[in-house]
Amino acid sequence: MRLEMIKTLGLSALIVASLLLTLGIWNYKPNYDETENVESNYTDEPLEAGQEEAKKSVIEPSKVIFQTNGTFSSFENRDDQEAFYQEMQEWSLAGFDQGIQTDQELPDSDEYTAQLIFPLEVPAGSIRDLFSLEENSVNQVQRGSFDRIFLKENNRGTVELVFYNTEAKMSMEAEVQSAGAADVLAQYVDMDDKITYIEYAENAGAPIYIPQEEPEINDLTFSVDTFTTFADLDPLLNNLFTDREVLTSNPMEGGGKSYSDGIRELRAYENEKYMEYINPLPENRTIEGTELVNQTINFLNAHRGWTNSANDEYQLYNMNVQRNEVTYRLVYNEYPVFGQNDKQATIQITWRNQPYKYDRPLFKLGEAFDYGEPPDLPSGMEIADYLEDTKGSSSIKDIALGYKLIDEGISVRLMPAWFKQDSTGWSELDLSEMSGLGEG
């Protein structure tokens, strides 16, 4: 009997202890020591200034060149270039049966009707995202890359596409299955609003196409919408730092703030309107080009990192697969923008299963409130003559008319200029040696 009483008392004691423990948990308030500079305001909201983008809207040609009876032309209205490309993306492709063809010479100009020139070697796997492919063609575009697409109408009245890599001299061929593709091509070939281009072939690589006449694009000034405060950056901090409770912030000399969790760091340069992020991950495996593009686009979409306005966008402009690095460049009305500090004009990501480095502008173009007169730039003919007389011009891969971004504090100026691409990348063409002509 005594044993049963002892068991009952013990059980009662355990029940009371359990109740007390439960009440203690319910009423417990953790007493964290407040760490200086901790900023914690977690939100699932993405960047208010941004949006998502599809791969087909990010991978675009920088030039579309038509060939008719030995003369070259392109669109006077740059919106027509985007419209033509978007219509092409509705096409369904078949073929690719022969796979990658090696040792292929650049097609002669009389063999095609149009060519699309891209600013980089686009991974062949991206063809699946740019066009509709018949199922048996999907596996044929797993390898290789291209920087030009040649279009021609064959004797069956359909359009053929040749995806060509000018550096490796490799190609892949496909045929458009969509009805009316030949009519679409003919419609744009016959458009009246075209400007004449020069084919410059004195360089070592593929021909360069330069608009022949003097450029007529305006000098533009924009208001800017910056997102450099903590509240603006909060979606980025949530996306880039796994534990906001240990995140500290400190002012930086010269303006702006740095945010760190002891491992990762984001530096937001308020006056210069850009940021730098570093996450020192040890892994550095090489990622295949298509995956690299997919991963970085998905990452930007996750926090709506595409901060575009009505007439500008970011386009895939450079990729270094060995370094897992991708660059998306600001493009205004289809003209590329190059910054005096290029971090103000590019989104650059180095990827190691997550962002290792992430540099980007912290502003978006607002309204254009000043349309200056077109600057006095040399004509394309004068540029071609200058290149023929300039030592080292054979190393130039491309010439482009674009904008130089000049940060003026509360505003941003886009000033038209000529730019060149060589093995080191893009830079403004030095026109100081051209007699009587400056830079605008």
C-alpha cells in the first residue's frame, strides 16, 4: 500500500513539474544583447524598383544587318529591330540533324538575306529558350555557342538559320517550320526606313558593320531614382544574407554603408549609386554556359533585380565561363551604355552555386528632361578610314555607336559616342588623332 502511495505522489510531482515547465516556456522572453549597428527588418518583398525578365528578352542581338545586292543596311528606328527579333522568336525550328559542323567558313554575303550579331558567344543551349524547337532537335543544341545567326530563304520557300561561331568557325543549321516566316523576313527586308552600313573587313576576324552616315542620336539627361537607403536595400539584404540577426552596418568613408554578417559583405556606395557584394565561397567549379546564364537570371528574378525603365533594359553582354562570370549591360533604345565607372552601367555576377560576387547599379533611369542637340560625331565612313590608318586596328572585333554614362549627382547624362571591342573588352574609341574631329 505504501509503495502505491509513493508511486502516486511521484506521478503527481512529475505532472506538476511538467505544468510549471510548460508555463515557463509560454512566458519566456529571450533577452538578447543588442549588438551595435544591427539592422533587422525582414520582409519578403522584392526590389520595389525592379521586375522579372525572361531569358529571351535578356539575350538579344546588338545589330541586325540586311544584305541586298551587295549593300548592307539596318533599321533607322531601333524599335523595329526589337520587333523583328520578337517575331523571329515565335518561329518553330527543326533540323540540327548534323549537329555542330567544324571548320566552317563565314558565309559569303550573297548567301544570306540577314544576319543577327550578338555581343558575345551565346551558349547553344540557349536556343531552346529563344525559339520553339521540335522535340528531336532539343538534344542537338547541348554543346557549342554562337555569336551570329544568318538567315536565308531556300528554294522551298522556307527560311533557314545558320548559328555561327566566328572564333571557332563552327556552325549549326536549322529550318523554320512556322508558316509565313519567309513573308516576315521579306517584310523587314523591304522596309523603307533603313540606314546604310559599311562592311569593314580589314580586321583579323569577321567583318564589322558600321552605320555609314554621321550619327543623329541626341544627348540625353535623366532624373534618377536611387535605392541606396537601408529600406531600399532590405530585399537585397534578405536575399544575400542568411541570418539577419547578426547583420551589422557601418558607415563608409566618402558616403554609403557596408553591411556584414562576419563572412559576407555588401558595400552600398550612395554617392556613386552602385553596390559591391562578396561572399568568399571556397568552391570554384566551372559551370557550363547555359546553366550559368540560367542560374544568374533566376537569381535576379528572385528579387526582381532587373531595374529597367520604359526605354532601357539589361542585356547579356559578356560571359567568362572559366571565371563563372556574367555581365548584363544597360541598353537604351537598343544602344549599349558604357559608364565612366562601368559598375554604374552593368550587373555583374560571379557564380559559385550562389553569388560569389554581385556588383550592380543602385539607380534606375527616370524621366528624360533634357534632349541636347546631337553631338558632332564622325560619320561611319570617317571611322572606317580612321581604322585603316590606325596601327593595331586589326585587333578590333566590333565598333558600336552607344552612350557614355556620366554621373552628374542628381541626374545622369547619356552622351553618344563611338566604342570599340577588342580582347580587353569595350572602351570608347580614341578620336583625338582625327583631324578636326573630337569626341562630341
